[in-house]
Amino acid sequence: MNLNADWFFKQTSKWKEEYSALRMLILDCGLKEELKWGCPCYTFEKQNIVLIHGFKNYCALLFMQGALLKDQT
């Protein structure tokens, strides 16, 4: 966990519980937590991988270049 990103998770939000669950899931993958663009950003070898972001009706994981990910199923 990155103390700089803690303020995001401590804010009052309707997605607070979901943000925390997503955070734990991503940190279990061994990604480094940073704060970029006002959102938690997770990196691997200094490359941005995924952001946690909230919208009006949902919260989401935003994958950088997600369209390039290969589906292994």
C-alpha cells in the first residue's frame, strides 16, 4: 500500500467498500500502488497497468491498453 494513495480510499464515497475490495485484489497481484491523475494507479516495472476509478453509476478497473490484452479462454 502507498500512503499517498490512502487519501483516495479514506474519502467518503458511495463506492468506498468496492474501492477497498478492488485495492486488495490488485495488491494481491504484486503491482505497485501509486497515485496518478487523482486516482490509484497500479504499475509493473514502471508501466501503468490499471486504475481504480468511480463514476456516477458504477466503479471500474481501467486497464491501460486493455484492448491489447489477450483472452486466454
